Amino acid sequence: MAAVSLNIRLCTYWPSVGPPGGLHDSQRLRCGHPFPAALLPGATQSPAARTQATGSTTMAPTDPGTTRDQPTPPPPSAPTAPEDSAPLGPTPADAFDALYVGLATALFRQTYLLTGRRNLAKESVERAFEQAWQRWPEVAVDRDPAGWVRAAAYEYAMSPWHRLRRAHRHPDPESAADPGSRALLDALLDLPPAYRRTLVLHDGVGLGLPDTAAETEASTAAAAGRLVTARAAVTERMPDSATPLSAAEESALLHEQLGTLAHAQPVAALLTPHAVRTSSENKARLWTQAAIALTAVLVGLAGLTMVTAPPRYEAPPSPAEQVGGVPPRGGPQRLTTQDLEMRRKLDDELVHGPARLVPELR
């Protein structure tokens, strides 16, 4: 079997926060130097690797004073430290905290552009990170953890159920004095949710068109159509929309305007990463206990039904119905008042009456 030479490179995920307060969220991989797999214990070197190490195709790399037929025994291994004292590297909590610190502020500004409500944007960011911590084994191995959290925050922020909440029915009053920012925010909020999300992702966050289409669960052609329509609707309502611009210039202008609008709003006091993790764990524990309690109640009701239910089926009696065509009931007529008086009188004078015969016993 031909030997294969491999290079192993150890990489670690590090969130890239970009410029302070920016709308962007990205990530990068920090990789170490290539580690030759041939130096791993039990690995087999290829002929090319042996030639590179020794300069000869017939000689294997050995220590001085040894031959190829008598390989050098491995040196005695140094005593290793116990596993408990070895550094384990970043914990899941540390990785989550790094993602939260590098992404929460930018994600708050993005969700504000989608909703126009600071409290709802804050709630969306915290809820998204709570879901991420509950599913951290899935998020940690995702190729884009920041995109996973961003999609969860967008879905919660743009849920139509918020219309039923009195606190989120109307946008916040505009605090910026610039009328252009107010016009831009009004134009954004008047767009349909799918168009608004596409415009913020592409021109605000800076995603490419394929990534924008994938995150909005649409085809590339549909995402491009939404983007063109949204740009035209927003540009038409801007004060300086008289000058025609190319698509690239229009995208750059919207990117700058969206960033200015997002930075004009003060960032809400977000929870700390530890508080978000604690809240997520408490909610998960509460839902688990509620599910167990509900299951216990259902099992108890099922057992009570089995104990108290009759052993066999008893058909309920049919309701009474009036039958027609039956002759009236015969017999003596009802006694009148005189008849009742006569019967009472005869009962009283059964033995002592003068006109009655008393039977004789023989």
C-alpha cells in the first residue's frame, strides 16, 4: 500500500469584531504551523519524505551509528503530568462569552433597523443568545456561529405576534434631529418584512447576494429582485434622491446611511454573558419541570380513568317518545267529591251502622 504524507493544521475559532460599533459580524480561523503527519507515532513516511529528510532514496533517516536494519529504540518517555493538571483550553462558556461580547452590540443595531424598537431589539438579541446557549453543541460546530445567532435574532424580531403586544405596536419616537434618518427609518419600516431583511443583510451587514438568499431562505434571483425593489422604495423617499446613481454607488450610499442611522441610537443596557447563560439554563430547567409535571398529571388522569371506568360498556337508555294512535286508557272514571264523601261515610259505618248486616261467625 502506498504511503501517504499528510500535514495537520490545528485551528481555533476566534470571533472578529471589526471596528468598534460596526454593523458587521464575521469570524476567522487562527491556525498554527503545519504539523507533519509523518512525525506522529506509528505513521509511515513516503519515499519522497524520506528523500527530503536524508537526501537518499535508499537510506532511511536514522541516528548516527545505527543502520536501517537496526532501528533505534524510542527514547524513554518523560513522566507526564496528570490529566487534571493539564490545561484544557477554552471552555464552552468562554467561547460563548467571546461570541456574545463580539456580536451583541452590532446585532442590537441590526435588529433596531428591522423593528424601530429598542426594547424589542434588546429582547431579540438576548433571546437569540439564550437559544444559542441551549443548543451550543450545534452552534459551536456550525460553520458560521455568528450567522446562526443573527438568523435567530432576526426571526424573533420580525415575528408577527409582536403586533399583539401593546408595548411593540408602534416604533419608538425618533430621538435623532436629522430628518434624513427619520425618513430612512420610516422607509425601512414600510417595506415588507422579507424585503427589509434582505436590504439590511446585503447593504447594511455587507453579506453577498448568495449568503443573503440563503439566510432569507430564498433563491438568488428572488433575493436580487427583493433587493432592487427595496432599494428603489427607500431611495425614492430620501431627500437627496434626485441624482441618479449606479447600483454600486446606491449600495455604498445605503450602507453608509444605515450605519449612521444605527449609530445614532444609543445601545441599550444588554445583559452580561453570564446573566444570559443563567437565564437560558433557568428557562430550560423550568420548561423541563413543566413538561415532567404535565406528563405526571396525564399519567395520573389515565390511571384514575382506568380505575373508575366501568368494566364493560353500558348503553344509555333511549329517550322517551310519545307514541301516537293508541286508544285512551279504559277503566272507572275518577271519583267526584260526592263519591269520595259517600265512600268515607260507608267506611266509617262498616260495622256500627244500623242499616248494615253484620256477618255471623259459625
